Amino acid sequence: SIWRIRNSRVLRSDRRSRAVAPPDMATMGVPPSIAEYLADHPDVIVEQFARESGVTPHAVVQALPTALRQFADGARFVDAMQDIATWGDVTLIVHTEDGIMEFGGPIPAGQVARGYYNVPGSSGFHGHLRHDRCTGIAFVERPFMGRPSASILFFNGNGAIMFKVFVGRDENRNLKSDQLDAFRSLALRLAS
């Protein structure tokens, strides 16, 4: 079916939607029209779609077809970040209303101290992450901009995305197979 977003509403055209059962929206507070839209257009920019639809980014990811996403408890933040540290070059994205910031490269292993997950270094990706604010982690495999993508989204208690880590791409812009295997293995280990 053809859908379009206008004035924070999802509108359906006259064409019939394909038969994809949406997740149970009654428990998620997301209108069924959003799940129906996402079944046909899973490649939306999550934060933008959430803003336009009047729901949280977490609700958007929950409304994706179940075959495209798995969830883990936010308490597994350190486990996820420790594993990601072994993957090599990835892309980390922070998307706010004011911009989209991207980092490409390895993410060093950190450790918890003084209330933060501290990522060491003076160049490349480094800093202090509020791991205790992470209430959920999503492992998402979906098409994006015409290509397969795989990302880990870390959510805070407000349903916003703290940051996302994307599986890296090779010289042909394909997902790195070793990282995709590591991504799937981590999802299997952490997801409930």
C-alpha cells in the first residue's frame, strides 16, 4: 500500500496493504496505522518518523515487523558495549533534533566507574556514557536507503534513542559478514 505522513498523521491511500500482521498495538499505545505503514516502509528514519507520528522512537521500533527487531534489557548495556568493542570499525550515530553526529571506527572496551561506562582514549571514540539510563536495547535488521542494515539501538527511559551502533560495511558497501555474524550472535545471547 502507499502511505504518506502529513501533519503528524499516517494516511493510507486507496491501494490495499500487503498481508503482514502488525504486532499487538493494544499493549504498545501505537495506532495500528503506524504498524501497517512500517510493515510496508520499514526503512523510515526512526527519530523523524516518531516525531511526525507523535510517538517515541522506542514505540516505532516496537511497531516494526517482529522479524526485523529483537529486544534486550537495558541492564545488558555493558555486555553489549564490551562485545561491540571486539568488532573493529563500526558507525556510531547520535541523532538529535539539532543534527546527526556520526563516528566511524573502533569503539574501545570501557569499564564502569563513578556512575558511568567510561570509554578510554584521547582520540577516536571516547567518553563517559550513562549506562544506568539505558532501559532497553533493540537489535534491528532492516532495509535502509535501498541496502540491508543492522544496528543496535540503546534506549533511555523516555523511549528516546541514546545512540545507535551500525554494523560496518566493506569496500563494496555490503555489511561486513564477520560483524553481521557477531551482531546476530549478540542479539541471540542478549535478547529475551
